[in-house]
Amino acid sequence: MDPRYIRNFSIIAHIDHGKSTLADRLLEFTGAITSREKRDQFLDSMDLERERGITIKAAAVRLWYRAADGREYLLNLIDTPGHVDFSYEVSRSLAASEGVLLLVDASQGVEAQTLANAYLALENNLEIIPVLNKCDLANADPDKTAEEIREILGLDPSTAIRASAKTGQGIEEILEAIVNRVPPPRGRSTDPLKMLIFDSWFDPYVGTVVMIRVLAGSVHRGQRILLMATGKTYEVYQLGVFNPYATPVESLSAGEVGFLTATIKNLADAMIGDTITDALNPTPTPFPGFKKIKPMVFSGFYPVDPGDYGRLKEALEKLRLNDSSFTYEPETSAALGFGFRLGFLGLLHLEIIKERLEREYELSLLATAPTVVYKVVTTRGEEIWVDNPLKLPPWGKIEHLEEPLVRVEIHTPAEYLGNILSLCEDRRGRQVEIRFFPNQKALIIYEMPLNEILMDFYDQLKSLSRGYASMDYEMLGYRASALLQMDLMVNGEPIDALSVIVHKDKAYRWGRELTERLQKIIPRQMFEVVIQAAIGSRVIARERVAPLRKNVTAKCYGGDITRKRKLLERQKEGKKRMKQIGKIQIPQEAFLAVFGMR
Ligand code: GDP
Ligand code: MG
């Protein structure tokens, strides 16, 4: 295929600005899917994604378009995930493109992810075509949005296309802009093979599927290839493109996009961002920007019914085939029994995995409070990485603790500035910058411990701004911090699953709140229950649950035997969801008390 007639592009947008809808419209307009076979949001393949409106896995589709110049062009639409947890994947999809449609909802204007994604596009030197979407809406303000694009992103507003992915307005103009403004791919077919992996997944029938962008050279079926990050070689078994259905091809050359399979047994061996080359005639240098993705957030997953441990293990093995970006290893808790410690890219990723386990594998799970990875520097100068409060070395052996720091960018209407600034300060943030834009909007930049945005920062931000503020964050590195380990004890017995690492300024507040929450959750027993929060041997907060005086059933239900039996049965049911700590039955709910602490 002559690269002069190829255009590779992605669509980037803030969530809900209409990326999937526009993709569908482009597919439909170019005839890649007929209206009859069209189902909404063709590119979002998982049910879960469609329900949440989040595109989790990137994919690429071929479109053929006969342009106004009379020539037929091959357009590769490379889909990108739309959430901050997946920004590395987005950056690799962009690296496979020469241009982007920067989609902005004209009724909402520029938001945090619009900015973050636009910066990624600029870093990759991509041609940016601004598209003002949802112009059909009565409250759309394309002029104002165009002005924001100029002010905030420095783009020429006259290049913005007014469109509606719903009505089809502007679709042809967008396609013409792709042909005329996005540069054709560079890279020679005669050079040694060089391909970028921008997505990979596990297919139960064909094994690992790898999405590739050919940067130089060409690849054909049966070719011996080398994956440069792992150093492993394979033979290309299948080669194909999505148009939009998987269609086999004999070869792909510089500038083209497609997929391959090569009996790669382990999905983790086909890492996003890795370079594939010819095993016999390798390229001297891999494509830059490869990063091995590391989980940032950890949580213990325990089956509510201990008998489900085996099923949970199997489910995790299966899920891991599909998603190599989460990790798991067995973990035991004195309070919760046998479970697993899972590592995720971010909180959304955690929620997705938990939901899939519960929905697809019908497991009922208990997740412990999410925690970041702390760096422990010991008195002997060693560095230890700890993702679990239970694994901290003895306090006397710790020289100091370090915690991960993020740079948070919040985009908000200026009227909520005060609210948001106090939220950021409360979360131990350090202000970097505030920028004001026309149309009463502001960009707030803070450095903040990752831990502080894990719990309910996003929800708070949304409620303090009536839903208008949006945010994005990126990792900065580690910083020494005055962190302490706080333990919770019930009648003197420490509950390991409730241990937390907390900043010293917040220890008292957390201790008080946690003991109060637990006091409300733990039912009265035949004896007094004392709940304590302690740092080392020092108790910082204490609550008590008064003992029961009489037999409740006898008192409440008198002689009505059927109702009494029902109550007892229900109690039995409830007990299954209790955990025995010493002599005390503690409801599962108690282990969630740590959530939402700040
Ligand atoms: P994504 O999160 O960026 O993929 O956004 P979606 O394509 O899922 O769209 C989010 C919502 O906006 C959906 O309810 C769409 O039907 C709606 N939507 C998308 N484009 C338009 C448009 O041009 N006009 C109107 N009125 N609604 C749109
Ligand atoms: Mg979408």
C-alpha cells in the first residue's frame, strides 16, 4: 500500500464528549459498517465498557474513503482509552498515529482530560484537528469552546470543525480534514522491520493478539520476529486488519496498522510499547518511550465465603490472561482469612477488576482499603517497597518512610475555586500554580500525595463543584513523609485488615473517626466491647459498645414462634457474613470502615 494514501489517526476527548459516537458515525459514513448491522458504539467491545461508557482497550479499524480529490484513502482509526489510569496506553496509541481529532463537547467546553490528551498529542508531534461536538444541543456554544481551545491549548480556533456525532453534521468535513491535514506516514518499507505494539489482549481461540503499527520495513506471515523488550522470538502465525471485522492479509508494510498472532502464550510477553523487529535482520534501535507498567494501587481481595477461595484463584488466573496490567499474589489476614493482594494501575482499574470478578465469576468479595506503594528506608540504609501495612518492618528498624507524589491538574469554573483550594490543602497538597482563562474558568495545579487522592478525592471534587470540575494526575516520584502505622484493636486484639499507614497530622482525626465508625457498626454483644486506635503502644482513640442486657428474641417477639424462627434464620444468614475476632463477631461492613477516611 502506497503510504501517500494512508492516514493514521486517533480520537481524543474528555469522557462523554462523544468519542465512541463519532467513531461509529465515521464507520457508518465510510461504509465500514452498514446502518443495519450497526450496533451502538462499535469500538467498545466489552459490555462493562458500554455500561460505564468507558473505552478500556484500544482497537484500530480500517476505513476506506474516497476524498473530494477523487482518490481513495485508507484511514486507520486508532481508538484510545479515555481515563487517566490508562494514560500510558493512550500515549502508545498516539505514537501509532500521525494526527488526532481533538473532540470537545461544545456544551461543556475544555476539561481536564481534553488538556491532558492534547498535551500527549503535542508531545508526539501530532497534527491536531479540533472538533467541536454536540453542536445540535440547544446549550452548545461552539464560539466559546473555540475560544477556549485558543486560550487554553494555543490552537488556531479557525481550524476547528463544528460537528454533531449524533446528527452527522460535519462528518464529511472531518474526513476531508484527516486526508488534507494529517500527514501521511513516514518510514521506508525497504528498511529493517520495526513495529510498535500499541495494544494486546488474550483471545480464548487464538491466544495473544497484538495490535501493531508498522513503522519501517514489512512483515509477512511465517516471518521470524523478535520482541525487543523480552528478547523472545516467535513466528508470525496470523496477520490481519480490522475493517471492521478481522480480515487476514498476507503482509503489512511501513505506515500500515493491523494485528498479528504468533503463539505468544503469555499476554505479559506482548507488552504495550515494545518494539517488534525481524529476528534475522533486526533494527538497531527500538522505538523510544517503552515503559514497563507498574501497579500503583494495592488492595486485598477476600471471598466473603471462605469456601470461594479456589474459585477466586481460578477467576484471577483467567482475568490475568486478558489484562496483564494487574498483579496478584496470595495473602493471609488473621481477620479475613485467605485472599489475594492485587495491584492496579489506579482506582478505576481496581473497580473494573472487582466488578468483573463479581459479575462474570459470581463472586462476592471484600476489598480492603486501597493503598499506595511506600518506600521504606531502613536504619541499615536498605530500600524496601511496601504495598501492605502488614508488611512494614518493625518500627525500630525504619529510618524513614517515603510516599508517592502526584501532580494534579484540576479544571474548574472559577466560582468553585475556593472550595477546591481548601479540599487540596486538606489533602496535604502544595500549590504549584493557578491559571485563569476567559469564560470564568481556572486551572489549578497541585502536588499531592497519591494516597490523598485515592480515597474519595474525585467524588469530593465533583460534589464541591456541582459536577463541573474535572481532574487529571501524573506521577512525580517519591518524597519523605511523616507517616505512621495505626492499628485498630477490639478488646485488645489487633485487627490486621484494619491497619493503615497514615500521615502524623491526620492520625488523631483518623483514629477518632475510625473508632466511631466501628462503634456504630459492631453489634452489641453479651459483654462490653472496647475499640481502640493505637500508634505503637500508644492508644490515641477509644470507644465502647455497651453489653446487651437481656435475650433480644424473647423480648421482641414474645410467643410468635414462626416469626421467631425467621429471625433466627436471618441471624444465621447474617452470621455467615460476620468474622470472628477473638470472642467477637464483627460484620464484614466493618472492614470497609477505612474507606472514605481522610
Ligand atoms: P465517549 O465517552 O467520549 O466515548 O462518549 P460517547 O460517544 O459514549 O457519548 C457520550 C454521550 O453523549 C452519549 O449519550 C451520546 O449519545 C451523546 N452524544 C455523543 N455525541 C453527541 C452529539 O453530537 N450530540 C448529542 N446531542 N449527543 C451526543
Ligand atoms: Mg467511549
